Amino acid sequence: MTADAIDRPPASVDEVAQLLASRQYIAERHLSTTLYLAMVMGRPLFLEGEAGVGKTEVAKALAAGLNRRLVRLQCYEGLDIANAVYEWNYPRQMIEIRLAEAAGQASKDRLEADIFTDRFLIKRPLLQALETTDSGPPVLLIDELDRADEPFEAYLLEVLAEYQVTIPELGTIRAERPPLVVITSNRTREIHDAVKRRCFYHWVDYPDKERELAIVRCRVPQVAETLSREVVAFIARLRTMELYKAPGVAETLDWAASLAALDKTVLDPEAVQATLGVVLKYEDDIARMNEGTIAQLVNDVRADAAGMR
């Protein structure tokens, strides 16, 4: 995408895929289509899937590809308006009041007009996302919404429906141009239908072996070709096992880079055993990987890797 085209929506699904690929995100066709429609029709994009499959990276690649500011709201239990939308800078307001009193300008109405202004307003991500800059409206990433409490979802509806925030002391602040909104969820709990109805939905699954190999080649090009194939094949085998947490794409990339740092060009049982903590993050899963299991997996993936393109 050329520099003079960064402030318009992509013209096609292929252009969306090319935009993401230019930022090292290899998207499957269904995701590119859903993202294209969300951008053209001005709807938020709701991405759901297991942790580590690349949901957050979609927003990052989109912002970088469009040369727009990324505004990220990381959700967590107890997230409230003060941390998500805005709060007043109370220490500065108190200083202003004391200075006014010392100068004999302590009129209540005048003080209220002076201290409840934009210069005392601390803008949090949702309010920041309503501001358009020279490069266009920002990309708003609402990350891991499932970690926030349900009352926060209810508040979010106003933002998603009208792209506006109401501040009692100032009134309603509306976006001159709506931000591009990407919402992610790891599905630790169900998100309310009222939120989902306002969004276009896409389930981000683990990539197939061919696409994951393309991702490894793109993101960690220093890894030997044979090792890349074997790492991808090994990860695919792990995902078919009864593990507490199957490895995501992030673990695939970390593992490939780690093995390359150890000067490995092919998988061997000793290297797998030594680096299991890069791939598996729970002791019970690691304990299942005894020497016999690892040796069998390494032997199996060599045949799998040979058939990969």
C-alpha cells in the first residue's frame, strides 16, 4: 500500500492480505475477508480464539500497515472508567484551587469553570481513540475483553454504538471519524450478545502446517529450512495431544528462534528435552514428555516435515 493511500480503506480482500503481509502477518483468507468488511462498513472486529494464535497481532499489523496510531486497552478484572476512559487530575486541580484562593479568586462558579477543562483531563485509551490525527483515526485494540467485568461491557456499548463518551462536567465527546476497532477474547467467559451484535466476528484458529511454516519463514528467517519444517510438524503433533495448554503460534516462533540460537539445523531428542519450557508452560504437560515420547515424536515429524511445501 502506497503512502498516499494510507488514509483510505483497502480496496479489496487481497489488499488487506497484502497490507498484513507487509507487516509480517500471514492471514488466512477468511480473516482477511472479515477484516475487509469490518473496515469498509465501519464495524468493530471481534476476534476470539485460544491464547497465542495471533489475535492481538492483527491490530498491531493493521495500525502499522495503515500508518495509524495504535491505542491499546488491556482489559483485566476490576477495569473501570477511570482507567479505561478518563479521570480528572485531582492533584493539579487542588493546586489550581489553592492558587486561586491565594490570589483572592475563589469564586465557586469560576473555579468550577477553570478546573473542569481539557487541560485537567487525563485521557485513557477509549477517550484517546476518539481523537483523529493527521494520519487518520487510530486503531483501537480492546485486548482480552473476557478478562473485564460484565458492567464494563455494558459501558462499552455506548462507545461501540455511537463512538462517543459522555463526561458529566464537559458533555458528550464524539469521534470526528470513528476509530478502527479490534476486540479480542480468549473465551475464558462468554461475551454478552449485545457487544457481539455490534461487531463482525471471526474465530482465529491454530494455522495449518503450511501457513504456520510460512509464518516461521517470515518472522524468523534465520532458522534453517529443515528445522523450520520439523518445528512446525512437531508443534502440530503436540496440538493433537491431551495437553492442558497447547502451544500457540507465539510458542512456535520462540521455539524456532531458540533452537536456531543453539545452532541447531534439525530436531533431535536432546534439544527438544532441553527446550521444552519454551513450548509448554505447565509442569503437567512437560512431565508427559518423557524420553520415549520425545524420541517417537522426533521420528514421526521427520516424515511429516518431508511432505511439507
